[in-house]
Amino acid sequence: MNKSFRLAGRAIAGAALAAVAALTITSATPAALARTAPASTAPCATSGLEVWLGLGVGGGAAGSIYYPVEFTNVTGHTCHLFGFPGVSAIYNGHQAGSPAGWGTSPFFPKRTVTLAPGATAHTVLRIANVTSLPAGKCGPVTATGLRVYPPSQFSATDIPFSFRACSVKGTIFMNVQYIQPGIGVPGHPEL
């Protein structure tokens, strides 16, 4: 066999291998790529986040109102959020009733959200109309705010916000979804 023919064959084989490798990298699903993101970034600390409630008109459905809870990275470095935040109502400086339950939905997939400096992620908070719940199981009060623990954090941020809440533990009147990328749009929990 001719030496130049063997070299050409090796070049073609090398190009084919490179093409297969490129296809493998580009065909990885976004979820698979997101799962690998935390290896290069630290979880976002509560102290490095501005946590705020996207008010506006809120979105109502079946006796509930939906609000985006926003998490903005206010540090000079990239970090990530993964999972559910902890959310509870505040009444007289203390937690009112039970904390928010964690909901799952195909509209809010479980994913790692990487936040560059200044970037925002959100979750959707559902607050039920507690006036429709039995008084003995709810004990309606007017909450003065929300206490929010970012995912994987043990310190919280309080957001001033007045709404009707349950004071009796055991009744779940709020739910949150997995953290999602971008700013949530008030009144549109599907975004």
C-alpha cells in the first residue's frame, strides 16, 4: 500500500472521529449540560442574592394567586441555584402556620440555574385563598411578609408583603416550584 494513501486514510479517520465527538457534545440535552454546571460554580449564598417578589397583578386560578419570587445575583462572581427554596409566611415576626409545600410540574423542570453577576432566576409561589379553608384548620391572619431561604442555604431573607395566611400548622396554603432561569412574569406562572 502506498504511504500517501495510508496517510489520507488516517486523516479521514481522524476527521470522522472529530465529527462524532462534536456531534456527541452538541447533542447533549440542556438538562445534561445543566447538571454538570455546579462543578465549576459555588451555590449562591443568601448574602449574595437580592430576593424580591414580582408583584403586579399576580395570576389567579382556582382559588389561588401566583407570584414570581426572584433571586438576583448581586455579587461579582458566578454562582448557581438548584432545587426548591424554603418559603414561609411571617406574622408578628414569627412563622405563621406551615412552610410552603414543594410542587412539581412539567412546566417547571428540575434544573441547575447558573447566575452570572446581575442575572436573575425565579420560582413561582402559589398562595391559596385561605378564607375558603375551614377556620379551625387555618386560623386566618394577615401576614406581614415572606421569609425566603434560597436553595441549599440556612439563612433567610424577609420580603415585606401583606396577604392572608394560615396560622395553624399542618395546613399547606402555599406551594413553590423548582428554581427556573430568568425573571418570572407576574400573572404568567407558566413563563
